[in-house]
Amino acid sequence: MSSTKETKTLTFKIKRFNPVVDDEPYWDTYELDCDDGTTVLIAIQELIAKQDGSIAMRYNCRAGVCGSCALLVNNKYMLACETLVLQLNKKVIKLEPLPSYPVIKDLVVDMSQFYEKLLAIDPYLKRDHSKDPETEILQIPEDFHIIEEATKCILCGACHSSCVSVWTDTNYLGPGALLKAFRFTNDTRDEDRRERLKRVTSEDGVYRCHTAFNCVEACPKELNPTEAIQTLKRQSAKQTLKFWSRS
Amino acid sequence: MIKVSETENIVHQSQVETDSHGSKFYRWFKPFSRGIGMYSWLAQRLTGLLLIMYVFIHFGIIGTMLLDTFLGFETPGLLYNSITAAMGSSLVAGMGFPEVVESMLRFSYIIDAGLIAALVYHGYNGIRVVLFDLGIGIRKQKQIFWILLILGIISYILAMYLIMIVPEIVLAGE
Amino acid sequence: MKLSPSQETKVKRFIPKHSGSSAFWWVLQRVSGFLVFLFVFFHMVVNHYLTLWPGMESRPELEDGIASFSAVQWKMQNPLYFWISILFVVFLMLHMLNGFRMVVLDVATGHSFRKIFGILLLLIGVLAVIYAFTLNSTILSLG
Ligand code: HEM
Ligand code: HEM
Ligand code: SF4
Ligand code: FES
């Protein structure tokens, strides 16, 4: 890492929209001095503090773990708190809220549909707790390895926002919820696999996925929701079409 | 003063109507954060729909094989033969082009050129999708796309070469 | 986990009431796609490249062309070819109509519409197969 404090004046174009008063979204342009430690989030905070207090932005952890700051930065999905502005190598930095969610104000979107879909797949371990050991429920590394990547999802909602099927079919569960479904369906400690697979087996479940890989392209954590959905499709098809062994 | 529940309503209504990125399937064509995976799917869809149209036209044309009989003419298949012959005749006949160009510029060849391009793309990309459904190569989807595209182009050139050249050799040899 | 009543109705929307035969059609789309790949290859050989085989160019049936009426009539006399053609139509219809259904279901989410639309497509498919069978057997009977 270079320790030289390089500063550059960059232009920020922010898509503004307040649905209560504005008819149409519009663009505001700001100039800001940035150095090689400035993240997109820091830049927005400075703009709010020094230039325009009316910009709305959501963040919490500032460390890439809470998933509340996902944005469209120069047409790419990114976490504002993890993206260094100088590394974008652009003079003009365009910031937009996540597409396909309703805008609450400026860069803040209403993600309730994403969370509701998440709740629909029961995102918690289901098992007969009466037989649980006194201490934690152990899992061997090989079993954890199956779901390791999926557990890293921070629920930023970028994948859901990028998905071609979500855009047209509002009932489609979407890559975020389905990645979560994969994570619990294939957790060896979970005992509800059959019901879980039933939950995702429908025209608005796994089979609405067209493998366009937009979610993989979008995920700022570089996870692969498509691979998880493909696995669920195969598991679901196996379970559904084995009618002779259906309980 | 507006009650809280009412402001909620106002906000919600306008949110739905003015999602700042346009709505529904127009977004398929808006270029943001896209990779080759998305475009290959879009092309799969467009070629699939084109092929459906072709199949219906195709069924119409092969249906003319029976039309003479239904109309009560003596020679079955004459109508079909004349239609396909007309489609196979040069579009620029007698316009002073060299013979090679004349023979290549036929309605049926031009249709075939487009049809086989769509078919080869759809078929090879279809194989790619089936591979992913079997769990093969999902993390190498971009490389697989380019490999299959190159294979597809080779197959396409071969297919068109055979369609255009081989019957000509046979005819010339007679 | 406890949800509030209003949350619960919203979440319930995403729990499938009709899993229907979605898994079946998904598998069929892959299988039929693969089979259509083979059938189309065969179809192209028969209708464009038949003269690559030695002796074919001198067959009287092919005099008017590889895909002419007499050529088709001659090919249809082989029962294997006849039935391969029918199977081709069956799998092509399954694939192409289900493919069209996938495109339409992307934008049409109503359950009853989906059901009626599916039945309509099934009907079109059956009609197409009947059409092909009638066509093939009539061509054969004219020979
Ligand atoms: C040549 C061999 C073919 C193969 C291997 C093949 C394979 C496939 C596969 C795997 C899909 C699923 C794509 C997805 O889920 O995203 C598909 C979709 C489709 N196919 Fe084919 N196919 C072939 C030929 C055809 C033909 C001849 C037609 C039309 C007459 C056709 C029409 C369609 C349509 C309309 C779709 C739906 C597209 C979409 O949902 O995006 N296919 N094909
Ligand atoms: C471009 C060149 C093509 C030519 C010259 C051609 C020619 C023919 C001919 C002469 C027939 C009459 C019946 C037979 O021989 O089976 C036929 C039937 C048929 N073709 Fe093609 N075809 C072509 C491409 C295609 C393609 C790309 C498809 C599918 C996507 C297709 C699908 C069919 C079907 C489903 C039938 C009906 C078979 C039957 O009635 O039994 N054809 N074609
Ligand atoms: S899979 Fe990636 S893009 Fe989707 S919610 Fe999780 S972290 Fe965000
Ligand atoms: S602020 Fe928590 S992920 Fe960016």
C-alpha cells in the first residue's frame, strides 16, 4: 500500500428522488477532493456534511458486513463502504439507488419485498430441539464446506435487484432468498429438507430462474447464487419426480 | 395535517409508479451491471421466438404438398415444387452479376443463412444451459460461452458451405 | 419466529400454493431440447446434405431436388423415417410450446391465466402432431 497522500478532485453524480415531492428522478452533481482512503461511503458522508445535507443514504457497519449500503456505482453493484473511489479510475462517479426496488428517498430504497421473500423460506435452522446436545450442535468441516459460501451472504439485496426474473415476476423468490434456502436445505443439521424443497418448487420458485448470471455479476461478496439455485433445481426435481417414494 | 397512515399511502403509491429505473421487461435491454450470461440468455430467448415463427411458416409451406390434391389437380406436389423452386431461384437473375453471386443470392439461401445462424446459436447455448443444469461448469460459464460460440461459428460456416457449395458440385458434375 | 399478522399475509404470498408440474416441465425442456438437437441435425442431413452419400445423386426420386415432393415421398416410404418425423414433431412441439410458455409466464403471474394458457398450448401441440401425422400419411398414400 502506498502511503503517499494522493488527492484528486472527483465529480459525483447522484440520482436524487423524493417521491413525496418530485415527479421524476433527477441528477445532482458535486465536486469533492478524495484521497486513496476515501470510500464511496465516506465521500457521500462528506458531501452530506459539507455540501448538501439533503442527500439520503443508508449505512450501518461501514465494514462490509451489514449489507445496508449497496448501490449502483458507475452501473456496477457495489458496497459503498468497501469501494475506494480512486480505484474506480474514473473522473466522474455515478451513484444510483438499487434498481427495481421502490425508492424511499435518493439512495435509500424500500427492500421489504426482499425481506418478505427471505422470511417465506424460513431462514433459520429447523430441527427437533428436544434431542439437541447440551452444548452446541457440531458439524464436521466437510459438511460445513457445502454451505460455507452461502453463509457469507450479507443480505444486501443487490442480487435480487439485478435479476431478470424478479423484474417481470414480482412473486419470484429471487436469488437472495433462494441462496438462503440452499444454505438451510443443505445444512446437515437441518431436519426439514423435504418441506424446504417443496417451498421452492413452483413456477415462481427455482424454476423461474433462467441462469442469466446477473446475480453472480452483481454480488459484492462474490458469491454464486446461480450455482445454489441450480443445485436446488436438481434436488427439487429429484424429490418431486420420485412420485413412487413420496410420503 | 396529514395523518401518518396517509403519508405512508402517498409515499407508497408514487414509489410504485416511479421506480427510478423504468419497469418490467424493458430493463432486459438496459445496459447496467451485465455480463455475457445475461446477453446469452436474451439471445437464447430471441432466437427461440424466431425459430417458433419459422416452424409455423415451415409447416405452412410443407402443407402445400397436399394442396394440389385437395384442389383436385392431377399432379400432386406440383404447387409445392414450384413454390420451393421459386424460393430457390436467384433474386438477381439477369442483372449482370457473376454466376457465383447470382447463385448465392437466392431467397431460400438468405432465409437459410438467418435460420441456421439462429438454430446453431440456440442449440449450442441450449447445450450450455443443460450443462449448468447438470451442475457442470457453472463457475466457468463465460469461458464455456466463448468456446461454444467458436464451435458454433465453425459449425455454421461448415453448414452454409455445404448448403451452398455441395449441391452445386453435384449439379456441375452431371 | 413470530410474524405480525400484516407481515404474515405478505410473506404467505411467496409460499407456493400450486407447485403444479413445474419440476416436470423443467426436466422435459432440457430433455426435449437435447433430443431436438439430434433431430434437427438429422433433418438437415436429410434435407440438405443427402447427396453427400455416394450414389444418391443418381436416384430418380431426387431429380427435382433433395427436398422436392418426390424426394419426400420416397423418404416417407421408409417407416423408420416416417416415425422419426413424427417423434421430431412431438418433441419439437413440447420444447417450443413449453419454451413459449416460459417466456409468457415471466410476465403473466395470475394462476388461472397460467392454467388456461397451458391447456391452450397443449391443444396447439396436439393439433400440430395430428397435422404432421395426416400430412405424412397422405403424402405416403399419394405415392
Ligand atoms: C437445436 C436444439 C435445441 C436445443 C439444444 C435447445 C435447448 C433449449 C434450452 C436448454 C432451453 C432452456 C433455456 C433456459 O431455460 O433459459 C431452451 C429454451 C427455448 N427454446 Fe430451445 N433448444 C433447441 C431448439 C429449439 C427450437 C427449434 C425452438 C423453436 C422452434 C426452440 C425454442 C425455444 C424457446 C422459445 C425457448 C424459451 C426461451 C427462454 O425461455 O428464454 N428451441 N432451448
Ligand atoms: C433449412 C432447411 C430446412 C429444409 C430444407 C427443410 C425441409 C423440410 C421438408 C422437405 C419437410 C417435409 C417432411 C419431411 O421431410 O420430413 C420438412 C418437415 C419438417 N421440418 Fe424441416 N426443413 C428445414 C429446416 C427445419 C428446421 C430448422 C426445423 C426445426 C426447427 C424443421 C422442422 C420440421 C418439422 C417439425 C417438419 C415436419 C415433419 C413431418 O411432417 O413429419 N425443419 N422440412
Ligand atoms: S448473495 Fe450477494 S448480492 Fe445477494 S444478498 Fe447476499 S451478499 Fe448481497
Ligand atoms: S455499511 Fe454495512 S455493508 Fe456497507
